Amino acid sequence: MKIRDRRIDSGKPFDWGRTSKDYAKYRDIYPDEFYRRIIDRGLCIKGQKVLDLATGTGVLPRNLYRFGAEWTGTDISPEQIAQAEILADAGGMKIHFQTVSAEDLQFPDESFDVITACQCFWYFDYEKVIPKLARLLKPDGKLVILFMSWLPFEDETAAGSESLVLKYNPKWSGAGETRHPINLPDIAYEYFTPEDSEVYDLNVPFTRDSWHGRMRACRGVGASLNDEELKKWEKEHKELLEQTVPEQFDVLHYAALAVLKKK
């Protein structure tokens, strides 16, 4: 499914279905600390029903499944959901997945204790989604927004890879990330009260292959380049990594978290 949003990549279309297999293999990269900061806040634990928006291949529910929450994951891409189901089944996890956009969710009112949005919040139509999320949450329910990104101005590997993405996709708006708290739209304050937030650094380990796969699975590469462009990018990126990094290395990232309580 091609997605076109004038707020993202200057409206250049992208399709997560084109990169779902890479996404499943290479984007399950969040360190344990990323998950611990969620669980330590009493979120996504046993006794709670949790909805994960834009779940992709189910990275968040699969990694937090062991803490006992009852999970539902939704995503606009059927290919992403197909991979999520394969991985969950392989792990013996009972997670309900559904192909649906955040704007079109149809669950009953007050269905969930927690709603999570990891690496996806900026894709939503806030005027439609925010009131709906408030309706779907139980009284005092929590909306948890999560993000993690490499830091290209501080990490040479990230900078080099990012520059190569921009060579082939100059409209990609995912470049140039710096540390900042989660940005909330004005409408969020009408339905939610900000309760907690945090920004912190993470060193994420990679091999040449896993970093190459991580970059290929990003929106600016695998989800949007045509076959010829992708082939050229892959060749150049592999050569870049062979010349600049050892077989194993870390990439500096930062993570941000915001917890909002339903009014």
C-alpha cells in the first residue's frame, strides 16, 4: 500500500510492504533498557490490555509479551501484519493483530488500559486519532509515545549512511535528527494530561550486515526507492561500511518517551 503524506518526504510515496521482510529481520533493535523504562513505569504489564498502534512487525508487543499484558497490534500495512503474525506464532505468543489504520480503529469504548505508539506518532491525522484514542482508553488510561533514532551529528557511521540515503532520496525527511522530547500536537492537551517524559542516550550494537539491513529497511530506502536505485544504494552502502567500520560496532542513538493520562 502506497502512502503519500505532504508532511513526510515532501509527499513522496512510500510503501512499508516493500520492506516488511527486512523490517522483520533487521528492525528489532531496541536494547533492553528501552523496554525496561516502560515496564518500570508500571505500563504494559500483567492485568493490562494494551493496544500497539502502527505495530509494524509487532516489535513492541513481542518484546514486552513476557511481562503479561494482553496485546493487540494494528498496522495499515497487510505485509507488516503478516510478518508480525509469523514472528508471534514462532514465539508461541497469543497477540491479536489487525490490518487497520489508526484513523479507522473500531474497538469498543474503554477497551484498553494502555495504548502505545512506537516510532509512528507523526504519521497520524491528529484531529481524528487523538479523540479516538481517548475514547478507546479506560478511565485514567495511558497513551505512551516512544521514539528512538541515531544521532548523525555525533556518530560518523550514522552520518555516512544518512548522507548516502539523501544522495538517492533527497526528499527524505528522516535525516538530521537531534535529541528532543516528544512533540505533542495542541489537540493532545484537550484529551490528555502529560504525566511523564524522558530523553536518554543508547549505544545500539550492530554488525555490518545488520546495520546495512537496518538502513535498507528505513522509509527513505527500501520503502521508497525503485529497484534500480535500491540496487545502486546497496552496492555503495556495503562499500562504505567495508571502508569505514569494523565487523562489529555501536551506533549512538537517543530515545524519547512521553506518557499521557486520559482526562
